[in-house]
Amino acid sequence: MTVFKNKHFIGVLLILAMALFGVAFLTIAYSYFNTSEISLLTTGCYEVGGEVILEIHNNFTSAYSFECKR
């Protein structure tokens, strides 16, 4: 019996693939919402005549710190 015909191996492989896709989806969603939030914050800051101070800590997930100075 080969490894790929083993039902337990296929089951574990499917679970790992689903977990990988789940983590990838959550990371992409987190990055998208952080980018949207940064866009709204900077737009609001410029509307009140402020100066944006934005520091991106992680480019992959868009983790950031934001400050609006007037």
C-alpha cells in the first residue's frame, strides 16, 4: 500500500490544507481591513488640517501605529 492510498494520510493532508487556507484567508482579511482603516484615518486627519504620523510595523499584515498632529 502506497502512502497516497492510505486514508489516514489523505485525511491529515486535507486538514492541513484547510488550515493553511484558513490562516491565509484570515491574514489577507486582517491586512485588508487594516489598510482600509489607515485610509480612513489619514483622510480624516487631513480633513481637520492635521499632519499624519504613520509607522508601519509589519508590511505583510499592515500592523501600524498612527498619530494625527495638528
